[in-house]
Amino acid sequence: MLSKYLPPLVGLLIAAVPMTLTAQEAAYAAPELKAQIKSAMSAAPASISADATVLDWNMNVLREGTNEWTCLPDRADTPGTDPWCLTEAWMDFLHAYVNKTEPTYSEIGFAYMLQGDTPVSNSDPYATEPTGPEDWVTDVGPHLMIVVPDKKLLANISTDHLNGGPWIMWPNTPYAHIMIPLESRGR
């Protein structure tokens, strides 16, 4: 007799589960959302990040902003702590980099990474394994990055990431940009 009612009951339970999970997810999402926003805001000075739009790495808006900056939280799938706050030119750069296309920005762009970065090759934007100490950047520390539309302006800047000052990362690629350490780094 119960078997006669089982399919409709299962259907009702299945229909009810998404509503229950949605409520539970909402309860759990609030702290996670706050943590992602806090992480993203830690990438830049508060004078910038307090009013910035915050996105997750799927480019979903976590918080609307009122200035020209966008902040992204630390990526859990990478070593190191690497939240970003960036301008529109850097958003274009990031989109091009992710899609392996040429950036199209036409103005100077800025990006803060005050929490540091994930270890990365200084010469190959897509290297996934260490390429040697002279190339593999492991201790970037807090830094500011600058993109310029005219790559000729980068010609006389060092490409040595161990020089203690600004350098060009990913020279001779469409993703060349200026790295500026914001604190002293030992050699």
C-alpha cells in the first residue's frame, strides 16, 4: 500500500529539497561572501577598495562599487595569497590573458596586489612549473602593476625581478607589464 504513495512522496521531497538547500546555502553564503569581499578589499589601500566593485573569479558581482576599481579575492586554487584590485585596462589585460588573446586596452592601467602573489615565471605567462631562480618569482610581496598601451615605453626598464626595484614581467609578450615592489625585498 505504501508503494502506491512512494513516487508522489519522493517527488514532493525532491521538490522541497531545493528550497531547503537554498535557505541553507543562503545561511552559509553570508560568511563566505563576507570573507571573499574582505579578501578582495585587502588587495589595495582602503581609499581604493572601500568603494570598489568586488567580483569573484567567475566574474559574478559580489558587491557593487562606486569608483573605477574592481577587486577580486584570493584564488583558493593557487599557492600564495593573491587578491587583486585593478582598473579597466587591467580587466582588459586579465580577460586577454585568461583567453590567450591580445589585450586591447588603450590607456595606462593599474593593479594592486598588496597581499603578494602566487609563484610565477617572469618570462613565460603560462609556465606552470618553476623555471629556475633567475626566472621563477617566488617572493613578490606587496606590489603595484602598471600596463601601458605602447610597449616601446618599457624598453629601458629592467627585466630582472631580483634587482630590488621595478621590473618588466613577461617582456616580449602581449602581457608585458611593470612590476613595482612596495616594500624592500632581500636578494
